[in-house]
Amino acid sequence: MSQYKYSPLKSDSSIRLITFDPSSTPDNSLLTIQLSEAQLSETGSFEALSYTWGDLSDKVPIKIGDQTLMITLNLKSFLKHLKANEATKDQASTYWADQICINQDDIPERNCQVALMAAIYSKSCRTLVWLGEQSPLEAAALELLQDIDMLGFTRDHPVHLALPRVVEVIEARIGE
């Protein structure tokens, strides 16, 4: 399979958008996407992806058409997570991720697209943030924060007044 070749964008206000290839399944080892071009002012609903690129020396392939594009492992993990969650939706989502949607090897395009990034994020219906795969300890910490949040702390009921209850929640969590 050959390396993906970007087509030049038609205008300085064009962007590329990602959709998952419907024939690609979440368990495929080679994630398959489609790229389309749209005018930023005329895009439909899309979600912007915000993530850490991760180790630039640790790249993996994804498939676009019959070609491959190398992306960082962290972005592929994010995309695989989104693809798995998309199975529960009625319709496919559209995404924008700088690492894929901008031709990183074309410096003039990259400069132009970077200048548009504030508008891209503003135009998106929402921004999804990915910090990376979650460790078991991080999952437990988030569950604890959700449990504490459910206790309903407010300005009128600050955390220090409910500290005995917080200790109970923590002890119960440790006992599990």
C-alpha cells in the first residue's frame, strides 16, 4: 500500500474533514477513514479533536482509500475509541484533527490552516478532548470524583461541612 498523497485544498478557507469508512469495523487492525474537503463557512456539524500528539517516533498506519497515512499512536487510540462509540449512534459523525486534516509536509498549507484553527474550533459543534488511554488508577480516581460530585457540594454546602461523608465514600471505595 502506498503512502497517502494529499490533494491541494481548493481555497485558503477550505478544510478537510474525517469520517469513518462504514466498512471498517472497530476491531480492524488498520483503521479506515475517509477525508472530504469543505469550505469552513459551509461545513455541516463536525467535532474538533483536541489531543496530545504523543511520541512522534511512535507512528502507526491508518488507511485512507487504498493508501496509508502514518499518525501517532495516541491519535489512533482516540480514533479507535470514537469509532467504537459511533456504533451506538444513528448516524456517522464527522471530525477534524489537525494531524490528519492538515498536510503536515506542505508548509504553506500548514501555515494557512494553523491560522484558521481558532475559527475551526469555534465552528465545530463541540471539541472532544483526549488525554490518552486511561490506567486503572486513573479510572478509580475519576469514579471517586464522580462519587464526591454526587454528594452535591455547593457554595451553601461546601466540602468541609461534608468531610465525614467524603471519608465514608473513600473508605467504601478502598474496601471494594
